[in-house]
Amino acid sequence: MIGYLTGKIISKKPTSILLDVSGVGYFVHISVSTFEKLPESGEVSLYTYLSVRENALDLYGFSLPAEKEMFELLISVSGIGPKLAQTILSGIEIDELKESLKTGNMGRLIAIPGIGRKTAERLLIELRDKVESITVSGGNISAPQFSVRNDAVTALANLGYNRGNAEKYVKIIMDKTPAVTIEELIKEALSMLNK
């Protein structure tokens, strides 16, 4: 099994990257969150998971060990394959997914593209007690911070804004000003969304 790759970026897209590892080109599927963490060029290292099926060998890459752990937990759930797990990790940050599973936040799970009510229920039932072991380096979002972020995104979505865009701008604002109040967060996100 290929568990780790270090190589030079030949090309990258939001869901895949081509790496030159000692003259061999590896095509690796990645999540949007991994894509955002990678530089435009140069050498990178990825934790990998090799998916073996009867007609294909697919390599999935992750910028953090925690993302790989979450991927492996997701594909252990009945009905979730590597492609859907990649889509889930592209639609939500690992720490937010972990918190949503622990608190039973069905609404947040259903908001992820590709996840319906039945899949969300299976995720909650099968993973609620298993996600505790996953630690995201750099620390997890604290419960109050998570609540502010989640409430702001929900409010913006209820106002008719695209949930993905709302999450993106809320994340940008919270990364810049972690102690922002919910009112300031929504106000600033609205001004960014209306540009």
C-alpha cells in the first residue's frame, strides 16, 4: 500500500493532482480542502490511501493525517465509497464534520453535496462514537467558535445565499478575526457576498 508521497507538482485541479515522484507520475485524487492548502508549484508531501477495486487502482491524497483518518472512517460506512468520501471532505472542514457527528447536527450533514437524510443518519449512527480519536493538528474549533460559525452560515443560507459561498467567506473572516461576534460575522459576510 502506498501510504505517503513526496513529489513535484506537475499539475493540479481542485479534485486531483499529478505528482512527479522520482520520474514516475502519480495521479492522486484530492479534496478541495487539500487543494487549498497546496502551493501552486514545487515539492509537496501527501498522506495517501490506495483504493483497490477489480477494475481500478485509485490513489487519494490528504494534506493532514486527520483528513486521511476521517476518509477511512467515512468509507467504513455502508454506502459510502471513496468518491463520496472525497466529496464530503470537500464540502466541510474536518473539525466541523467531527463536531457535527458528535452533536448529531443532521441539518449540517444534509447540507453537504451528495448527502441525503438516510446517508446522514447512517453517518451519525456509525461514526458518532468513532470520531473522538481524530485530532486535527493546529487544534480543533472550540464549541463556542463552532456554534458562531455554524449559526452564521445557517443564517446566510436562510437568507438565500449559496451555502458553499457563505462557508467560504465565514471561514475567511473567522481566520482573520477569531473572536468576531455573530452579528459582525454576518454583517461582514453579507458585504463580501454582495460584491
